[in-house]
Amino acid sequence: MRPFLLALLLLLVPSLAAAQAATDQPADDQRLILVTMDGTRWQELFRGPDPALVADPHFTDPDMTEAVEKSWKTGPDVMPFLHSLPAQGGVLTGNRDVGQCMAVTNPMWFSYPGYNEILTGRPDPAITSNDKIWNRNITFLEWLNHRPGFAGQVLAFGNWDVFAYIFNTQRSGLPVNPGFGTRYPTETLTMRFALDALREKKPRVLYVGLGDTDEFAHMGRYDAYLGAMNRDDDFIAELWRMAQADPVYRGKTTLIVTTDHGRGAKTGAAWTEHGSAEAVRLDPHGFTIADPAGFPGSEQIWLAALGPAVHPAAQGSGCLGQNQIAASALSALGQDWKAFDAGAGAPLPFVSKP
């Protein structure tokens, strides 16, 4: 019996050692889906439609008023999937009505500075417009794209032609779909590209920048703005459903959804605009109301997260910052965010390495 037992032991030891090594090592195949919804206010996300804006024919088509009132009464009506995340072990934060706070840390409160802050973990005071200027800063997506295990596994999609400049595609080498400008909403194509990429190319990191919410808001189309929020929620839910149905992603994927800026919180037409007093003084593209005080409230943002890196009990206190998103995304991927930029904002309190 002894030779048999010895042979069996020799067979088992390597297997046991390999199993222990796998247990001791951090997961090396974590994945990330990051979605941004341009200029989406926390007010509609958490409170639901503003009755005054729904009733105002300047902002809601009178033919649509009854449909809006019947379809969406509360925040969960407008974005049911995002509101389901806490019940699934995730987080939805930024509801100032219950004492939550999240804000941009850049002084501008509009798109290019916001996306730069989300993707680099730092505000850049030199970014003062939405002009097509190649970003001097390295995003965490660019950094990942040059690291082992991520090269060629980072994809970005968006329906704004400035994204190519924000990601600095001429330097970063990131594959970013061509944007379509801002003349008309083209979000459906962006969604189709992203869903196809998740299904067929299976990237480790997928970024999707959605823009119809901001476009319709600038047009003053409140009913269409709410509709875009609802459509985005359906799209995000489909992304997550696909990820959970695919063994490549299931149990290894963290979802983060946020916005680049909020919108004016004052009653009336202020909701259509965004930007700080400094931004208005510098007159970046996209402003139609010359208000020297800016649009208070457009610095207020929100965030949703779900996945193995998310720990909802660790909510923390104080106001969370947009500059914490890049480090959170890297931590969710099992990466050392300080190796990217030790000066970036630290990870959000409820996100850590899986």
C-alpha cells in the first residue's frame, strides 16, 4: 500500500499547491463597465419629474404632458434599474434630500473638464472650454491600454466628437468610435456599437459616453430629457444582463454609472444650462443664457455602482468627489491606483480591490 499512497500523494501535492496559490493571488481578470450620462441631474434621478417643468408648455410638449405624468411619477419610475442596485448589493448615491453629497472638484461644471476629472482623477484648471484640444493629461484608460493584460482590451464609445480629444487618440492609441458632433442625438448608434463590442470583442474595460440627456436639456425638451434618462437606464440594464449571462464577465465585472456635471437647480429655464460663474465669464461653447452668477447646482453629481468591488456598507461621510472615480475604477480592476497617479483622488469608500 505504501507505494500506492506515495504515488497518490505526489499527484495531489501539485494540485493542492496550485489551488492554494490561486487562493492567495488576487483576481487578475477583473472587468469594468463605465457609463456616463451627460448632464443628468440628481433631482430627476431621485425625485422623479419636476411637476412645474412637466406642466410648462415651454419645456414639455402639451401633447406629451399626460403621458409623462402617467409614465414617470418618481425617480424609480424614470430609472428603475439604477434604483434596483442597492437591493442587489450595489450603491446609488448623490441624493441630497437624504444628506448624500457628491460633486465635481473642477471649477468649470461642464463637459470637457468633467470628463477629464472622471478619467484622470484630477481637475485641470487649464481646461476651460469644450474646444477640440488634445488632452495633455493621461486618462486611466490610456494607462491601462499600455499595461500587460489590458493592451487592446480597452474600448470606448461615445456620441460626442470631442471624446477623441479628451482621450487624445493620437497619443493614447485607444480605439474610440468616431463621434457625431452635437447637432442631433445619435445615442442609439452608440448603444448598438457598445452592445456589439461587449458581445463579440469582450473587452476587459468598456467605456460608454451617453449624451442625449444633455442634448435634449439644452434644447429645453424636458419630456425628451426624461425619455433619454429612461432609455439610458434600459441600455445600462441590458449591458449588465449581457455581462451576467457571459461567463467571461459574470462575477468579475464592476459597473460604474455617473455624470460629468449636473444642471442649474433654480426654477424656470436654469435647468437647461450648466456651468460655474467662472465658466460663464470665460464663455465656453454651449451656453445660451448669459447669467453672470453661473448655474448653481450644476456642480452636483451622483454615482451608481455594482459588482464584486462594491461594498455598500462602507458609505463613509462627507461629500464624495468626481476626482475619486478613476482610482475607484482601477481598484475595481485589481490595479494599484497609486501606480497610475498617487496624486489622484483616493477611491470612493465603498469601492476596493475584489
